[in-house]
Amino acid sequence: MITSSNRKRWVIPKGVIEPGQTPAEAALQEAWEEAGLVGTLQPEPAGTFLYDKWCGTCHVTVFFMEVSEEAADWPERRLRQREWVTLAGALERLDDEGLCDILRLTLGKRKVPLNS
């Protein structure tokens, strides 16, 4: 998990899909920029949820990523904290109910924490 850029909330990396970019490409880019993580996405999204931002509603597509590299320095390191947590820890910190539902439905079936 990472903190929002104002460090007031715990979130997952997410951002705007640029023209010509796929949702998966955007997810990989945001994981690098916001959390300093490199890896491979699962081929299919885990789910989607909506949240309010910028005076509108954003539609987020969530991908799970197998992390192969965790950088000590990354573009938004000075803006955010990064922390590995278990599923229970993520559910305690997140306030996006749609994201919590995705995590419960997909990871709740597994017997491993998010950081394994």
C-alpha cells in the first residue's frame, strides 16, 4: 500500500490512462511512479470500483501484480510512504469500499497475505 500524495489516506497506485495507453500499461506505470514497484500483471483485471475525485467520479480498474523489483528510490518517493501489509491490514486502512470488496472477493479466497 501507499499513502495518497497528501499522506492522509492509504491507497493503491492508480492514475489516469493516457491516450494510446492500455489500462494494464497505465497500471504498471503508476506502480513504478507511485510505489517504486516493477513486475508482471495478472492478465485479467481483479475488478473495478468507482470513487469521487476532481469534482467527478473516477472508474478504477484493479490489476494484481507479481512484484519482481522494489526500488529504494522512485519518482514519488518524497510524496508517499510504501508499506507491505496483509489482507486484514489493507482492509483496516482503506476507505474505498469498492476496493475493499475486490480484495475480499479475490484475496479472501487465498490463504496468503498481500506481501507474500
